[in-house]
Amino acid sequence: MTTKYTEDHEWISVDGDIATVGITHHAQDALGDVVFVDLPEVGKSLAQKDVAGVVESVKAAADVYMPVSGTITEVNEALRADPALANSDPLGAGWFFKVKLSDASQLDALLDETAYAAFAV
């Protein structure tokens, strides 16, 4: 499984042609306590950098962007029910949605963990 990061602070973990997407520790830390998430519709096709959802906190609201183009295959209903999962476990139980990749080569332009760590300081 490969994990990549965007400069908008999303992470994407790829397993075959399905990827799981969420927000990074840096993003949830900057937002503060997450109180609401708006998740995309299952079956919706989105292009890379399209707005896929929204995360709202006590401090601000932020768009969640598509790291790559694809079709939404699943959303995290547990996160919808308990948005605080984005704070307590952003890289695990706090994932946002899964997407079937339509162009895996787009992953090449994303940051690896080392590059993201340097970017997010």
C-alpha cells in the first residue's frame, strides 16, 4: 500500500485501483475540533483537484479536494456520525472516502511522506 500527500493536506492510500482519502494530522491540527463533514456521493466521478467534500471545525471550514481523478466507491459513515474521528484518528478511522482511480499516473505528482513532512512544517 502506497500513501501520498497533497499540498492541500489530504492523504491518499492506494491499494490496487482503489484509494482511501482523508485529511492529514497537519490539517486537523490547523482546523481544530472537527464538528461536521460533508462527504461526496457514492458513484460520483470527480476530476483531480475538484472539491469532494467539506470539513467544518469550531474555527473554520475547509474544502477537501480530490488528490486524483476517479469515482467515489464508499464514504465513511462512521465519520459522518462522529466527525471528531477526523481529529482523533485522521490517518485511520477518520478517513473520508474511497475512490476508484481513473488515472493512476496522477499519483506521481503527489508528495511522498518525506516531501510532505518538509512541506508541512
